[in-house]
Amino acid sequence: AEAERADLVAGLGPEWAGLSLTMPLKEVALEVADEAAPLATTLGAANTLVRRSDGSWYADNTDAPGLVAALGEAVTAVGRVVILGAGGTARAALAAAARLGAGEVTVVARRAQAVAELQPVAAALGVVARHAPWPAADLVSAADLVFATVPKGVADALAADVRWRSEAVLLDAVYDPWPTPLAASALAAGAHVVSGLELLLAQAVGQFEAFTGVRAPVAAMREALFAARAG
């Protein structure tokens, strides 16, 4: 729990190389870190705490580069980008869009205030973030790249309304159950779909290398991940 994180981190011995954090600890991780990577500071969220040789803690964010790595060669040129949701993963999606060269992103969310809270992040990244009321199926249909960052079940109803184009790319952060109805509709239309498992793997590769200082065994990690998911 958030209230426990400071004592937990302070009580960890030198045998701890680092911590992998999920919500709701990504934002409070910055409070217990002695130093943070510029990206983590910009996003206001860190999914990684690394123990340094002097015992201090370094906060980093591997979600955003993980999104780019998960997309791989699926995205060669960025056109119209839509982000579904305005939570923590949406911040990483904004950073990924910026790294891919997007100058403008449409954030589809029920609450305009949630998108307003993303504006400082978007400004720091040099991206214009425009709000569109949920569900905006027409905007999703016209997008070249869609980041679905909402929890499982939230975007299911969109599956029947989006008219996917075969050249579109969907990265759905959900991986259980898989495929989601949204991903299944995109696959049926011939669109390129990247699952949340690929994101999980990509961000973990960055964490592994930060914790160990050696190159990650990506093939073995992928095999273990998908075997665990199948089991």
C-alpha cells in the first residue's frame, strides 16, 4: 500500500538490487528515491527503483521505452495517434508517442479533468494533447496508432463500433484475458495488434538490465513469460 512504501524501501538490505513497481506505487516511488531519471520526473511516475552501490535509490520509468520497443517495426511513421484512457499508463503512452515523432495526440477519456492533468506532461514532452469524450469510436477508426491504456473490460463495448483499417496499429495494454474484444476486432480487420504481454516483456527487459548491469536474455524471458501465461 502507498502508506507502507517508505518503511518497506528503508528496510531493504543491500542484497536488494531493485524493485519493480505497479500502480498505485508508480507516483509515490519518486518520493522515496534519492534521484530520478529525467523521464520519470517528466512523467511524474516511476515503475523501477534501482539500488545504487552507495545504498541510494534511483527511480526510473521503463514503461515508455517499453511501449516503443513493444511496437518494434510495426510503426514506421506516426500519423494520427489516439490514447484510450488518461491514467498512469497514458502518461507513458504520451512519452512513447513523442519518441515516435507525434506532435499531437488525442486522449479519449470520460473526464476532461483527467486529460487536463496530463497537460503538463504533454507540454514537457512537446506534444499537444487534445481531449475527446469517451468513446469516440470515429476517432479510433481514423487513427493510425491506438494505445489502449484502460483497465480490462472498459473498452470492450468499443469493439462493435470501431471500423479498423488494415494499416492501423493497436497496442492494448491488457493481456488477461487475451485477446480482448477490442484486440479481436482489430485482428479480424487485419490491423496489426500488439498485446500487453509484449509491453510487459519490453519494460521488464529494461528493468532486468538496470538491476543486473548485464544484457537481458530476451528470448528466455519471452519464453518463460508466455509459458507462464499459458499455464
